[in-house]
Amino acid sequence: MSVTHLTAPGERVDSEPVTLRVGVVGAGFMGRVHAEAARRAGATVVAATASRPDRAAAAARAVGAERGYPGVAELLGTAGVDVVHICTPNATHAPVAAAALAAGAHVVCEKPLATGLAEATGLAAAAVDRVATVPFVYRFHPMVRELRARLAAGEAGTVATVTGSYLQDWLSRPTDDDWRVDSGLGGASRAFGDIGSHWADLFEFVTGDRITRLSARTAVVHERGTQQVPPTEDLAALLFTTAAGTVGTLVVSQVAAGRKNRLHLEISGTDASFAFDQEDPERLWAGRRAGGQVLLRDPATLHPSAARYVRLPAGHAQGYQDCFDAFVADTYAAIRGEAPAGLPTFADGLRTVRVTDAVLSSAAGDGEWVEVTP
Amino acid sequence: MSVTHLTAPGERVDSEPVTLRVGVVGAGFMGRVHAEAARRAGATVVAATASRPDRAAAAARAVGAERGYPGVAELLGTAGVDVVHICTPNATHAPVAAAALAAGAHVVCEKPLATGLAEATGLAAAAVDRVATVPFVYRFHPMVRELRARLAAGEAGTVATVTGSYLQDWLSRPTDDDWRVDSGLGGASRAFGDIGSHWADLFEFVTGDRITRLSARTAVVHERGTQQVPPTEDLAALLFTTAAGTVGTLVVSQVAAGRKNRLHLEISGTDASFAFDQEDPERLWAGRRAGGQVLLRDPATLHPSAARYVRLPAGHAQGYQDCFDAFVADTYAAIRGEAPAGLPTFADGLRTVRVTDAVLSSAAGDGEWVEVTP
Amino acid sequence: MSVTHLTAPGERVDSEPVTLRVGVVGAGFMGRVHAEAARRAGATVVAATASRPDRAAAAARAVGAERGYPGVAELLGTAGVDVVHICTPNATHAPVAAAALAAGAHVVCEKPLATGLAEATGLAAAAVDRVATVPFVYRFHPMVRELRARLAAGEAGTVATVTGSYLQDWLSRPTDDDWRVDSGLGGASRAFGDIGSHWADLFEFVTGDRITRLSARTAVVHERGTQQVPPTEDLAALLFTTAAGTVGTLVVSQVAAGRKNRLHLEISGTDASFAFDQEDPERLWAGRRAGGQVLLRDPATLHPSAARYVRLPAGHAQGYQDCFDAFVADTYAAIRGEAPAGLPTFADGLRTVRVTDAVLSSAAGDGEWVEVTP
Amino acid sequence: MSVTHLTAPGERVDSEPVTLRVGVVGAGFMGRVHAEAARRAGATVVAATASRPDRAAAAARAVGAERGYPGVAELLGTAGVDVVHICTPNATHAPVAAAALAAGAHVVCEKPLATGLAEATGLAAAAVDRVATVPFVYRFHPMVRELRARLAAGEAGTVATVTGSYLQDWLSRPTDDDWRVDSGLGGASRAFGDIGSHWADLFEFVTGDRITRLSARTAVVHERGTQQVPPTEDLAALLFTTAAGTVGTLVVSQVAAGRKNRLHLEISGTDASFAFDQEDPERLWAGRRAGGQVLLRDPATLHPSAARYVRLPAGHAQGYQDCFDAFVADTYAAIRGEAPAGLPTFADGLRTVRVTDAVLSSAAGDGEWVEVTP
Ligand SMILES: NC(=O)c1ccc[n+]([C@@H]2O[C@H](COP(=O)([O-])OP(=O)(O)OC[C@H]3O[C@@H](n4cnc5c(N)ncnc54)[C@H](O)[C@@H]3O)[C@@H](O)[C@H]2O)c1
Ligand SMILES: NC(=O)c1ccc[n+]([C@@H]2O[C@H](COP(=O)([O-])OP(=O)(O)OC[C@H]3O[C@@H](n4cnc5c(N)ncnc54)[C@H](O)[C@@H]3O)[C@@H](O)[C@H]2O)c1
Ligand SMILES: NC(=O)c1ccc[n+]([C@@H]2O[C@H](COP(=O)([O-])OP(=O)(O)OC[C@H]3O[C@@H](n4cnc5c(N)ncnc54)[C@H](O)[C@@H]3O)[C@@H](O)[C@H]2O)c1
Ligand SMILES: NC(=O)c1ccc[n+]([C@@H]2O[C@H](COP(=O)([O-])OP(=O)(O)OC[C@H]3O[C@@H](n4cnc5c(N)ncnc54)[C@H](O)[C@@H]3O)[C@@H](O)[C@H]2O)c1
């Protein structure tokens, strides 16, 4: 692989940006979203691979890549890509990411970074001289940045409690199935690894705080066709404390009828409280003793760190793809040597693997309290 | 005391209802609410007592009673009351309730029933041949009954998780103070005993389920003037499991800026989910895989057990006093020998004292899991 | 009739308030609501009449009156009432109110004050030395008073537009019927007279402005059993201008599926806008260029003129009956010689009859613009 | 200009789609949005022009075009574009569109299609053998299509009333100014032409109905620097009737503090009502006598004509750019010979110019009723 034309991270460039050459591994739902965002960020999607050599061309077509490759090795060896986007089932993330880093590529690796703590630790260590990011994309909603800026400014006073949930219903019926259900592909944790990890990242990102101890319960509600032994959890619920002394709860479920992708968090401080709902990302509720405000994504009033992610005037809704695009654009900016704030890296990916690990180990011990490695 | 003209509970009466004679102990905020509800239920508020003999007349005026009495003993001994409403600070509930029962009166005793488990147990045992209720009045919102009826009918499928919170902000500042802060008056638990108890009762009431094990954390955020050693908690957060296998979380706080009296619960089932917000009690959200419904308090569509509490047509909001009135009316109906469903009795009062006790003992053990006595 | 023990309006009294003796004419839905509010205001409901002499006793029972009377004449002649509450079908309001005033009683007359402009004018003229009110009770929601206070203080800047609606669905099916459908009982205007009148009163009350010119359209959607020729309208829609130069619209319908009693108004000013929804009366939305606020009915933050109507702490919902009670209490306070602000009198009742008359006459002229008599 | 390689509309093609060559006239806010959507639809933005020859290169950079041209004539004469996107101030739309059509190009022309009725009529006539569309992009929100499908299926029963508003606040202060304020650039109608036109198109699109008669009022609230004589309106309000007999109201304002881009419509039928808010485009409220539903943009439950515009799973918000992209993609599909349903054409552009014309002429006649030419 030849990634010779790129500067190292941190090195500033004055000339016109070189068009990045992107390879996409895994051409499913996320593969398409990544490829689209890559193009919108000005990159060229040159290569794609599927799960089987005979589907190489189909994968290329699915994500709009110039060429399909029979496998990751071929893609890394001959496509001359600058960045590899890993959009495959979870268990494959670690080996593909390791190979991509070894080949000198920058890497965008889907969450969870790895299905095991050891691999995640290894990847975070290996990622040091390349840009290596994980799409915790909710960080890129302008109102999330606004929340982060306000908390950083101390607006909330003492953050006493946080009430969280991430609820979905696409697995609410026993007949619902997916590769995520199979621990061999999805990893030992399903609901928490898949979506709880997003919540944990978002909470720690907006508060700048760390979950330090937790007690967790998990449950399996349905037997499913591809379920292994032991089965992966349909839901997880946590009680936790943080480095700053906040006490929090979190309910994560993929069997909650009527909720599609509802990541919700309410941060309750003594001076102000804030509530954010990922399904309604253009608004942020801010409550004070004297009443509540509904803050809008209005460039005229947002903190600069939030206004940075505004693409459209107030009242013209930005959505999920917009925050995804911003994540990829920031990743590429980092590759070009810039240092955008709040980029979720492999270190962040490792962090949520640690939280997931703590959740599983607490749940295995009937909710016993466990420390989360910082 | 002479409560001779009343039938025992369970005994049906055909004649015109006798006008109940009511005594109110404690003429503060709740004393006035109870007295008003008593009058609306057709009773006569004949007696009131205050905290000091010299305020007897003022207490009578405050609640609109015919006469003020220097103390509970005098009221019980000479006022000829059928029912005593106990609306004083928590620590006084148990002795006053015991005395009232001993005097043969029916009793409405504010929550928490007692500040100690032993007293609560004694009261529940003593209450057997009198009507003895505790104002867990949120049970009397029609939409709460609707929720209960739907859960009883199995509409939710498997209730997998529940996400709860009860948030207030009236103690969010260090200068905020109240008798509840003083453990000598309010009891060892403040936030949980005061409002968490309502949530626990409501959850168990609508589901018919029981919290069996829990892990809890509490915290004291502010030092306050009347705070004792050990101080009472500003907040509590719980992870719990139930007899039916539901996993739940609950955050209770009196220092959550921007929330006034927000008791919220979202019950997530595999077939349907339901969310109720005490500050918006005329609506109930019902979510299903195919979308969400906002159920209204419309007599035309409610379950009979909910329609029973409808006083006004749809769109003419019922409020807190309406559910309080319904609670008192049902208590008096029970005194007249009827058996209204869902009346919160001393047994229910004892139950929440047990939950509170478990919360404090888990929190004292750094969140260790404790069993809740059924 | 002997109303000798009462002071004239305006005359202050120092002695204990005399218990008012109340007579209720019409013992249907509103008769019960009025009687309940009268009792809560400390009055005694001594008399009631029904539509037929043989239902006198039943009427008394229905509203909890001491005695039933065969007719209005008997009630006025012998019951010794201080105040008469008129809760009968619309066409009877004027003759009963005139008789009650003639008998020297204070009068609370349901809206519409009369079904004809001449009668309404006569009543307003006749009411001068008695307290004579019309239950435009939405004025008594604390958040309505808050809105009024803020508009009076100029917070909105120039009030440029108002968008209004009052939507119900209880007549949405052709088989739905009611005495209101019959113009002989309900009057020539149905939807507007019945509910549009409430909206018009509320708008003029909160703004202190006057609708001066309007263009209206009405429609009859269903033929119904008791419909007369010409039929009464199922809906009305208006474009109007005001004395202050505001331009507004209003849609009134009783055939709008899914809406129960939704009186909504959004007042859009150049500095601030406000939205109020009668079905969610504990909140008031206030929008400014920099974002929106949700103002809560919190005694700690309300304007004194609004806080006056607070009965319960923030977060303990007040409802329709609470505002009805406040209206009756203020009416009785006026009878006792006080001068509560914002009491809706026969002059206000006449005012909405004028607006209704203008609506019908514009609609009859295919929406031609008509002046509304001030 | 040579647009030789394209098929005529209606003619089906089997071969690979040829990459369309796009020219963008006007490189402001909309120019960028159009160019981005063009690229996402697979086209190449080859040309751009600015308002002045010396800004040609800057315009090209702003929209990412290959080359800047000094003027429209040069662009049409030498750039070899297949499609021209007109994104300039309103008064220039008609001449540029006419020139582009004359040059044989397909045209996407921003609304309003023209500032005069005669020009708009001419353009609609001239557009017959080219694809010529107007970005009434709100049509491309999936929930708008869902609403349209449900109304077409008769779900609402008789649509009796519609309550509409389109409120913004970016011109709420006297110091706010813009080229739209100047009638020479923006046209004689400002608020209505700019945003009322969107509402009118959306209403007629979802209902398939036609506004036939209307009475309108307009007002100028602030004097502004670029205001001409006569000034353009800050607001307009309408009462209207439709071919199907619906009665409706609409308030349009650009001086409504607190509202950013709030296009709202509530369609009230006898069987069901529907409400849509452009600022919350992922939801559609559907009310029925038995209660209300909140329909979500969930591919699993949407009508096929709505599901067609789903790009992301439920709960992953789509936004304004997504609907814009869909509009451009459909325009290009039409250029390739397909016939996507609901494409807003010059005929639709003409239609809203007619409505705007009627609004101005009614307002000039103090709200006199005018017919809208079909
Ligand atoms: N960041 C987010 O918000 C977000 C959202 C959804 C999914 N994800 C993550 O994205 C990843 C993919 O999820 P998805 O929803 O796109 O799943 P998907 O099933 O739609 O796509 C996975 C694709 O990977 C292919 N594949 C499997 N094994 C492969 C291999 N060895 N080499 C190449 N391709 C292979 C499959 O054929 C399939 O096309 C998962 O790790 C998931 O956790 C992240
Ligand atoms: N069920 C509910 O929803 C609800 C709501 C609020 C309060 N409460 C409960 O009601 C009780 C009273 O609370 P409150 O808010 O009315 O408090 P409060 O301070 O307003 O009133 C308490 C009153 O009791 C009087 N008092 C104190 N000691 C007394 C004594 N020995 N004898 C007679 N009177 C005495 C005080 O003078 C005061 O007037 C508490 O136990 C509280 O938990 C219940
Ligand atoms: N202010 C409000 O918010 C509000 C709300 C609802 C109704 N109203 C008004 O209240 C009035 C009554 O409405 P309602 O909903 O109670 O109707 P209803 O039909 O429930 O009650 C009307 C009652 O009047 C009785 N009646 C008829 N003719 C009579 C007569 N000549 N003498 C004595 N009684 C007679 C009927 O038997 C019936 O009991 C109407 O004018 C209506 O506009 C006002
Ligand atoms: N469909 C929608 O939802 C929507 C939304 C916003 C604006 N618009 C329409 O888009 C058009 C542009 O609005 P905008 O907000 O982008 O305005 P803008 O002021 O941001 O951009 C207009 C651009 O046109 C350029 N221009 C002016 N005269 C020109 C000429 N003769 N030739 C070439 N360029 C010229 C200006 O320099 C400017 O860059 C307007 O007609 C407006 O009504 C539509």
C-alpha cells in the first residue's frame, strides 16, 4: 500500500487538499452511509470488499466504489487507499483494523471497536501515528456540542444526577433476528455493545466526566434462531457513579415496543438541567428554577463550537446523515493535519469497550459493583 | 370517642349516607387540601389541631374546621370524629395514627406512614378493623387507572424494563430548607421517603408487580441549616429487579433544577410501552411497533375502571385536587362499607416504608444489593 | 324575593361574609359544575329548577340543592336566593336572566348571554346595579392571566398577527346530535356561539384589544335530526383586524376529529410571541428571537395577577374546575363588594354576542367584511 | 448549447445513465444547496455564474463548479450544460429561465417562478418539452407523502377545515434587511411570495384540492432601508375556500418572534385530522375520535409512496437537505425519462404565482374576495 502523499497528523498543509482515496470494507447499511459521507467530504471511494470474493463487484456497486476487491488483504495491498472504513460485523473490526493500520492506512472503524478488551487495547495502542476514529456520530449534532459547551462553562452547577435510556424495538418480537444476536459475530454483549456504547460515549463526551463504578443487570427476553450459548442480552440496566460524583441510571433495550432509536439523557444540575433526545436532535431542553427553555439549533445563538456544525439556517432540520457527514469530514480534516475538537478516536472506542466489559462482568455477578478501568 | 353510628368496612348500607365527622391534625399545605377534599366528599370538618395549643383556633380557621383543639388527645377524646386525617410532619404520623386507631377512628395518614419500619409494621397490624389509608393519590388520575387496566390485560406483552424518575427543584439551592431536611421530623430518608415512595407505590400499583431486590446510591449535595448528622439525602438512584423479572431504574432528586414535581415512568414491553408524566396527567403515551398513540382522558374510550374517575368531559383538564378528592371520596366510601378498587391502605404505606428502608440500607452499604421484604 | 342582607357592588364590608344563598336554573352538566363551585366558594345551594315541574326534586338532587322548585318564577319568588346561576339551553338565558335581575338577584348567566343582539343589549343595560357575570372561565387559568400581564407590559412588542382555533369532535358524525343543533334552543349560531365566543372573549381579554372588522365563512357538514331550517353551522372561520392593527385568523369547528376541546391561540409579536392551549393550561410558550421558553404555573415566578389564581404548588396540575371555581369565587367577591380584576360581566357577554352577530352576518353575505359594534 | 445526448421526457432508457452536466446561476445559500444536491444525484456541476463577471471564479468555488462564467449568456452558450439551476433573487428568475429554456436546457427554477403573472404564464407555456421544476421541496418529506396518501385514500372523511401558518422571525426587527425587502428584486409580494407560496403549494399538494376564493390582509410592520414604495408586506393572513368546499385560514409572517421556519398545517376531517410541522418533519399527528396517533417515519409502516423517500431507518432523523436531495434526484429522473409522482413543475410554480397575485389583489381591495384562476 502506498499512502505516501499524505502528511502526518498534526503537520499543517498550505497547498490544496489532496483528494483522499477511500476503501470501504463491508457494503451493508453502514457501508453505504460511510461511502456517501466520504464523497461529501470530497474523497474518492476507490475500493470496496464484501464478505465473499464473488460479491466484490456487487459491494463496489452498493457503495459506489470504483472497484471491488476479493478481500481485505487485496484491498490493502493493491488499492492504494489512504483511509479504510470498516463497516462489517463487530467481530471482524479488530483484525481488519489491525491489518489496515499495519498497512499504513488511516482507519475509521465502526463501533464497537472490538468485541474483546485485549483487542481493543491493542488497537488503541497501534493507532498512535495514524488517524483512527470510531463513529460515535451523535457527538456531531450541533445541540450536543451546545450542551457540552454549556456544561463545560459550569451552567449546570453541580451535576447531581443523570437519567438515561436508549430504547429500540426492532428486536421486540421472538422472530426478529440479526447477525448481532450471534455472539460469534456481534460479540458477547449485544444491546449494550451495540447502542449502550453510544450512550456511554455521549454522556462522557458532553460532561467530560467518567463512569467509575457501576452495577448492571442484563436480560434475555426472547430465544432467537441465531442466538448462541450464552445468549447475548436484549437489554441492560445500570446504576453508576462518576469521577465527579454524579449518580446515574441507564436503561438500554432492543425490545422496547414503540421506541425506534431513542437515545435520551437528562442531566440534572443544581443550577440548570438539560435533556437531549437523539430522535429530536434539533432541540435541547434547558431547565432552570425559573422555568424551562427550548434551545433551537439557531446559528445566531449557538456556542461557536456548536455553530461549527451548522449547515442550514434555523428551522431547516439537520439530521442523522448530516452528523455522520460532519464526523467523516472531521476525520479527514485530522488526516490533513488539522485538530478538530471532539473527534472520537480509538482511545474512545477502547473506553466504551471497557464500559461494556464492566457491564457484562457486573451482570455476570448478579449486579455486583465493578470498577471501570479509566 | 364515639364512632357508633358507622358500619364496619365491608358491611353494605342502604340508607342515606351519614355525614362523616372529620378531624384534621396538622393545618399546613396538606391539611388544607385534605379538609377541602373531605368537604367535597360530603363530610363535615369538625375539628383541627395545630402544633401548639395556642394555635388551635388558627388551625381551625386554616382548614375551615368547626373548632380547634389544643392537641390530638383532646381531639380524639372529645370531638366525636369518625375519621382523622394526619397531615403533620412525618415523625408524628405513627404516634398520632396509633392513637387515632386506638380511639376507634378511621384514619387517613399522610405518607410516609412512619419514619421507622417497626412503627409502620405496627400500624398496618393495628389497622385491621378500621379503614386506614395513605394518600398515594397519583393512583387516582384516570390515566393511571387506564394504564393499570391495560397492563392487567396483558397489552404490554413482557414488561422488560422500566425507566423512572421523580425530579423536583425546590431544594436545589443551599439556602433552601424545610422541616423535611431535619431527620428528627422528616425521618432518616428525605428524597426517597418524600417522593420516591410515591413512585414506588405507583409503579407497583400499575404493574401489580413487586420490587424484590435493589441497589441504591444516595447523595447529599448541600449542607443546610436544619440538616442533622447523618444528613438526609438530596437524591437517590436505584437499579432494581421485580418479582416478574422486570429490570428497572429510578432517579429521585429534590435538587434537579427546572423540574417541579416530575414523576415520570416509562414501562417498556415487548408488545407495547407506556409513558406517564404526573405533570401532564391527562395524557398517556402508548407505543407499539407500528407507531405511538397519545391516549386522552376521554370518557368515551377509557376502561371502566378509569372512566370511574372522570369528572369532566375530555379536553376539560382534571388536576391534582381532582385526584385527591377521588382518593378521599373512595376512603369515605370504604368507611360506608363499599370496596373501591385500588384504595391505598396502611399495608401499602408499610410496603413503601419497606422499600425506603431497603434503599437506605443498600446506600449505606455502598450500593450493595438488598432484598425488599414483600 | 328578599336580597336585603347584601351590600351593593363596590361597597366594602368589614364584617364576616354572609353565606350567599344560591339558586341554580338548569341541572345538567353545567348546573352541577356551577353548584359545586358555589359550594366551594362557601355559598349554600338552596334552590334548583328543571325543565319541567315534575323534575324539580330530581334537579335539586342532581345539583345538591336544598329544594327543587317547579319553575323559575317560583324559585325567584319564594326561595330567597341572592344569586341565580342560569345553566339552561341558550334561548332561555335572556328571559330567565331578565326575570332574575328584575327580582333583584345577582346573576351568573351561561354563555351565550342571549341568542339575539337585542336581548343581550337589554340584559347588559339591566345589569347595572347587580353583579351579573358570564362564565368565560378560561380567563381564570393562571397562565392566561400571566399572558395578559405580559402583553399589558408590552413584552410582545408590536402584536402583528394572531392564529387561533377552537376545535372539537363531539359532533363529527352525522348521528351526533344535541339541543345546541336546534336553532330554537341553541340560537342561530352554533359552533361560533358555543365555543367561538370563548375564543373571542379570551383573545380580547388577554390583549385588551378589540376585533373591529371581520370576514367569516361558515359551513354545515352534516344534516342532523334536530337541525332546523336554516341549520346551525358546524364550523366557522374568520379573518379579522383589530383596533390595534393586528391581523388574525380563527377556525372554529365541532366536526374536527381528534380534537376534544382545543382552544388554541398564538399571538405573534415582533419582540415575543406566546402560545396557549386550553387542553394544556399549566404551560405557556413564550418565543423570542433567541429561543423559546416554556413558562410553568409556578407561584415563584408568576406575575401577581396570575399568582392570585394559584391554588397548588408548581407541578401539581390545576384544571378546568379550578378555573371555574375561581370565576365563581370572584363573582361572589364582587357581590360582597370587592372589585376583582378581569371578571367577565354581562357587558362582556354582550360583546361576544356582537361578535357572533357579525360572524353570522358576514357569512350570510358570502364573507363580506362587516364592522363589529364596539 | 448542446443538450443532444439526452432523451426527451417520457422516453425510457435502458443504458447506463449519462452523467448530467449542471450549471448553477446564483451562488448564494440556495446555490450551494442545489449544487450539493446535484452532486449527490450523480451530476457534475460544470458551471456557475455570479451577479457580476468579476465574481465568476468565486461563484464557481462557492458551489464547487468546474468553471465560473461571466454571465448567463456565456454559461448557456458555451458550458454545454444539460440542466440550469436558477438560484438568484426572484426578479431574475423569469428572464434566466426563459433564456435557459430557449437554449434547450432543462431548468430548475427557484420559487417564486416569476414576480409577475404574465412572465410565469409564459414560462409555464414555454416549458412543455423540457423538464422544468420549482423546488417546493417540502413535498419530499416522507411524512408529507404519507399525509397525501392517507388523504387520497379518504381517511379524513370530509375535510371540513384547515388551519395554517408559516411563521419566521428573521425580519422581526426594524434593522433586519435583505434583498427580498426590495420589490425590485424580490417582487411585489414578500412574505407571501417567499414563504406563503410554499404553504399554498403544500396544502394543494397533500389534499389534491384547489384554493378557489380568498380574502387577504397584509401589513407592513417595519420601515426598512431597502424598502421601496409601495413596500412589500411583512405578513399576510387569509381566509379561503376550496373547490372541495373546505374552509381555511393561513397566517404568514416574517416578523413572528420565536418562530424560525414554522410551516404548520392542521387538516381537520370528520373521520381523521392530520397535523404537520415542517420543523419537526419526522412525525405526523393523526387524530381520530378515539384518540391521537403520532406517526413516525418508519419504513415498516409507511405507504409505498412515502417509503420511497426513506433513506435511513426510523429514529435516524432525515432533514431538510434530504428532502432537497430527493427533489433534485426526482428532477433528474424525469430528465432521464422517468415520471416520478409529485414533481413540482413550472405549472405548479405558475399556480402559486396566481395565488400570490390573488392575495395581493384582495389585500389591495381591503380584503375583498377574489377568485383564484385555476
Ligand atoms: N455508528 C453508528 O451509528 C452505527 C449504526 C449502525 C451500525 N453500526 C455498526 O456498523 C457495522 C455494520 O453494521 P450494519 O448495520 O451496516 O450491518 P449490515 O449487516 O447492514 O452490513 C454488514 C455488511 O458487512 C458484510 N460483511 C460481513 N463480513 C464481512 C467481511 N469479512 N468482509 C467484508 N464484508 C463483510 C456483510 O455482507 C454486510 O454487507 C456494525 O459494526 C455496527 O455496529 C454503527
Ligand atoms: N400525598 C401527597 O401527595 C403529599 C403532598 C405533600 C405533602 N404530603 C405529606 O403531608 C404531610 C404534611 O406536609 P405539608 O406539606 O402539609 O407540610 P406543612 O409544613 O405545610 O404542614 C405541616 C403542618 O403540621 C403542623 N404540625 C407540626 N407538628 C404538629 C403536631 N404535632 N400536631 C399538629 N400539627 C402539627 C405544622 O404546624 C404545619 O402546619 C407530610 O407528611 C408530607 O409528607 C403528602
Ligand atoms: N362556560 C362554559 O365553559 C360552558 C361549558 C358548557 C356549557 N356551557 C353553557 O351552559 C349551558 C348549559 O349547557 P349544558 O352543557 O349544561 O347542557 P345540558 O343539556 O347538560 O343541561 C341543560 C339543562 O337545562 C335543563 N333545562 C332545559 N330547559 C330548562 C328550563 N326552561 N328551565 C330549567 N331547566 C331547563 C335541561 O333539562 C338540562 O338539564 C349552555 O348555555 C351552554 O352554552 C358553558
Ligand atoms: N425552495 C426553497 O426552500 C428556498 C429556500 C431559500 C431560498 N429560496 C429561493 O432561492 C433564491 C435565492 O435565495 P438565496 O436565499 O439563496 O439568496 P442569496 O442572497 O443567499 O443568494 C442569491 C445569489 O444570487 C446572486 N445573484 C444576484 N443576481 C444575480 C444574477 N443576475 N446572476 C447571477 N447571480 C446573481 C447573488 O450574488 C447571491 O449570491 C430566491 O429566489 C429564494 O426565493 C428557495
